[in-house]
Amino acid sequence: MESVNKSATLKGKAGEVHTYAVPGVPRFKFLPKPTLFEAIKLRTGAVGLTLLNLGVFFSIWEFISRLDVLPKIFFPRPSNIVIELFKMAVNGQLWFHSSYSFMNLTIGFLLSVAVGVPLGLAAGTFPRFNAIIAPYYWSLNSMPRLAIWPLLVLWGGFSIKVKVILIFISAIMPILINTIAGVATVDPALMRVGRVLNASRMQLYTKIVIPYTLPFILTGLTQGMSRGLVALVVSEMLGSGRGLGYVIVRSVEEFNPAKVFAMLFMLIIIAMVMVNGMDFIEHWAAPWRKQKQLS
């Protein structure tokens, strides 16, 4: 015991280190040196690492494309893609087409959320109601959405509302199904506790059902957004005089692959904006889910 007390105060690199470890036991734990990936992330952060990653990727792409190994019709240079984006930004075509696509996607997606979430909560809560509507949403979910496009064109032509309806039909299915599945997983014990405490039906929904179902709803929203984006591009390709899908078709007809890639990058940017928006909503509405993932 005396030997432990004598070694209680030791000289360390940062001054005196007080320890009660048994003599001979290592008192310092040296961490391994960070890898190159970890070192870059520590110095630049996640954003800097992503920019560095993209810079290396496009530099390699530019180098390979300048070697003329592949035909330019299939493998345009990134510099040419940037030039096409700059030309469209200068003459206003970039904003003209991208804003149109973003507006249609936003309207159709918000309508699918406004209908799909309440309908899913109701179907998950009332089994008889779910039994009535189940054949319809399962058949619509299994049927290819593009098969509805000719019928929609027959009813409404190539107007904006037809595109919004196709986006709505494509996006609502995963939202509805995931919401129903989320309600089905609510722990019955929690509902019994709520009834014992004389909670009203509204309180059961706001305090138990919706928080428990929220991760499923957010997953359905993410899937619905992806399907809605696919429906947007297809509807603009098949019949439209404006939008990113329309520009892609026109660029193919003009044999301009750089412009096609430029429009694809714009679609990626729109998707990333909406995905990050969903991530922000998830962090705000369900912070416990993020904490659970980190732990």
C-alpha cells in the first residue's frame, strides 16, 4: 500500500500526474496515428474532404477524357460540362428549366405528403378501413407508374397538372405503406399505459403513435422523393416543352453529351437539396434517432 502511495505522484510531460495505479502498469495510453483519410478529415472537416474527393475524381476524369481513349460522344470532358452550365446560366435557360422542374417536383411531393401521411395513420389505426383500401394501394404500388402516363395525357394533355399527378402517384405509395407499417409496430403496452392514464385519442396519437411512427414516415418521405424525381424526369422527357428532362432529350437529339451530363448534375443537385432538407427535418423532428445512430 505504501508503494502505491509513493508512486501516486509522477512527473509527466504536462506536469505532475496523479495516479493510483500499481507500479509497472502503463499510465499513458498512446493512440495510434490517424490514417491519411482521418488526418485530412480532421484538418479540413467533412465539407473539405468531400470537395477534395470530388476534385480528385473530376481531375482523373478530365485527364482520361483528354487521352481520347473513349469517344467524346460517350465520355465528355468535365470542363466542357462546366462550359455548358455556364452558357445556360448566362442566357437564363438554366434557371428557366430547373425552376420549372423543381416547382413541379415540390408541388407533387407536398401533395403526396399531405394525403399519404394522414391516410396511412388512419389505415394503420383502423384495420377495417385498411382492409377496404389495401387492394387499391397495393395494386397501384405494384403497377408501373409509367403505364398510367398515356391515360393521364389522354385526360389532361401535356399540362403541368398531368406531371404533378404522375409525381403524386409515384411518391405517395412509399409514404402510405411506410406509415401503415410504422403504426403497426407501435408497442401495445404503451397504448395500454396511455389508456390507463385516461389519455384521449388525440393525446395517444400526439404522444405515442406519431413519435413512434415518425422514423417510418421519414423513411417513406425519402423513398417517395426519389420516386417522384424519377416520375418528373420521365414526364418531361415524354411530353414537355420545358424542364430538365426536356433539355436532356433535346441535347441527345443535338448530339451534345456535355449538356446531357450538365442536366444530370442539375438533377443530382436538386436531389441532394431535398435529401439534405429531409435530413434537417429528421434531425429537428426526431433528434433521438440521430443520437441512437451515433451511439
